[in-house]
Amino acid sequence: MLKALCQALAEKPWLRLLGLSFVVSSIGNGITYIVIFSELIRLSAPATSLALAYVLSTVPGLIGSKIGERYCQRTNPYQILIVGECLGMLGLLAPFSAVMTGSIPLFLIAQTASAFTIGMTFPAMSKIFKTGLSEKELPVATTLETIIFACYVIFGVCLGLLLLGHISVMSLLVLDASSFVIALILLRLSRSRFAKNFIQVSPSQARISWRTLSGAQRRGILLLPLLALTAAPAMALLPALVPPTFSGSEAQNMALALLFVRSLGQLAGPLLLNPEKFEKNSNSNLLMVSCLFAFITCYGLVPFSPSKYLALAFIFMAHLFSNVVFSLAIYTILKKFDEVHISAAMAKSYRLQMVVTALVSIGAGYGAQYFGVVFSLYLFSGTGFVLIVMLSLGERWLKQKPVNFRPEQQ
């Protein structure tokens, strides 16, 4: 996969510039995340504010994805990406003001702006990949999306943690604003080098309905929400899964190390896949179930690890497996939907994933408070895994003959 990715980046200047713009933007978003939560903790924000900050970091993305889906139908998706970066830059006014006034609500507004723009750009990015890449190059798009996501933590959050305390919070926000400016320049350069034309259609033509989808298309849309059903509770509880042998500052450092190796695993997972076998692997329920079982097993062993290195290895391996499923899920949507419907399909899958993530993460958090972290992990992630197995064994509801059947993209 690494060879295919390097080849595609070398042959397509627009892809290279687009990927670099998202990496730069992700670094800025990671810095913003550190600024917001460090300031909320410094201001002794109540637990309800911290919980609300988490919700506001996901829910506005649902609205943003709907808007992005609609505008992808009748305008150049690059324009949506550019507008998203501009809105993200304007959204920095909230944390700038919050730092100067010590206002907790303004920090929460900053989370809302970031989530909204991420949701808005997700369908646009998918349409660009679908139009600009050939069928054989679609696995490259899934790997690039994973790298962008991993850079959020590997570079953005880590850079924010390293600089926090050494430079002022205002300087961190200025650094964040500069990342948006650089990303905008790179996006414009990428757009100027994109040679293909985008199909523009009416909302009625681009709309998708569950009744009109084939079984493979329904499965593609559901893969990301099903992954979240198992993985989101574990990821939400990760900082609390530090083995009891650690305490104090050692436990805090261990929690940060777990988050870092999580991102390394997310980055490395897709690189293990053979791009020539993506089609076969994306249709394999057995592979998906096996990967998720390995994911849960690795997470379940972390609290009982006698060594910090073993705990880190478990988290790294867990996210190797989970991001194999993530990459195959993205590929399935890109493969099974044509350019007209790809934005709507990706947006629908994204919204379902965000809803599932919010619900099970909040449930796991409350479960950990009353029953303990380990039991909550087994309960929520285990239940999600059992549901996935049941759905995999009984796909008749997916294979139901669609009304006004829409052919799959071949």
C-alpha cells in the first residue's frame, strides 16, 4: 500500500497538494483541541462543561455534513473545502476571545465551529477522490484519509502538548491560524491542478433512499457506524484504562502515551493492506469480525498488563486491526456509489457514525462511573461486537430486493 500511495502522490500533483493541505489543517485542529481543553481544566470548568465540550465536538458535524452534501451536488467541492477552511479560521475568534475573557461558553463555541467545518468538508473530499482517482487508485484515498486523521493526534495534539507551557496560549492560537492560511494556499494550488470536471446534479437526482439501495450499498453505508459501535466505547475509555500499577504523573504520562500509540496504529493499519486485494477484503464479513474481535481482545488486556510496554503494544495492535476495517469501509462506499451519489452516501454514513459514537461513548462514560471502567468496556464494546456478529450472520434484511433498484458502481 505504501508503494501505491507514493506512486499516486508522485503522479498527481493535485492529490499531493490536497493531502498536504489536510495534514496542515489537522495539525492546527489538534493544537486548538489542546488549547480548549487545557483552558477548560485551568478554569476549573465543571464536569458538565467538559461533557458538553465532547458533545459539541461531534454533533455539529451532523449539520455540517448535511450542508456539505447539498452543496456538493451543484458546486465544485473544492469551493466547499475552501469555505470550510475560512470558517475554521473565523472560528478561532471564539478561543481568542475566550482566552482574553476567561469565558467557558466561548471555548464551547470554538468546539462547535471546528466540528461543523469537519462535517461539511467530509462529503466534498469523498467526491474529489471519486472523480480524480481511477478505480484501481481508490485504496490510496482510504489510506490518505487515515493519514490525515492520524496527523490530528500524532502532530497536532502532540505538538500542542509539547508547546503548552513553553509558549503562551495566544501564540498557540496564532500558530493555529497560520495553519489555516497555509492550508488555504495549498487548496487553491490543488484546485488549479485538478483537470477533471465535476458532475453537477439537482438534489432530487443525488438523493439516496434506503429502499432504493442494493444490499452491497446498504452494507457499505453501515460499516462505519458498526465500527463505531464496537470501537467508540473503548476509545472513549482509553485514558482511564491505564493499568492500576501506575499513579500520579506516571499515570498521566501513560495515558498520553496510549493516545499516541493509538494514532500510530491507526496510521500503520491501512499500510498493511494489499491494494490489489481491497475488493475481495472489503466484501469479507469474516475479516471484519475477526479484526474487531482482535481489537476488543487487545483493549480488554490493557488494564491487566504488567508492563507499560505491553499495554502500549496492545493499543497499537488494536488500532492496526480497527483501521483495517475503517479503510475497507471507506473503500466500499467509494467503490459502490457513482460520482452522482457518493457525497450523499458518505455524508449519510458519517452522520450515522457520529450519532452512534456520541451515544455509546456517553453510555460507556456513565457505565464506567457506576460499574467501573473495565466492566463498562466489556459491556458496551462487547455488546456492539455481538450485534455486529448477529448482523453478519443474518444479512437477509440487507439483501432485500430494492425498490427502483439503482445499479452499483462497477
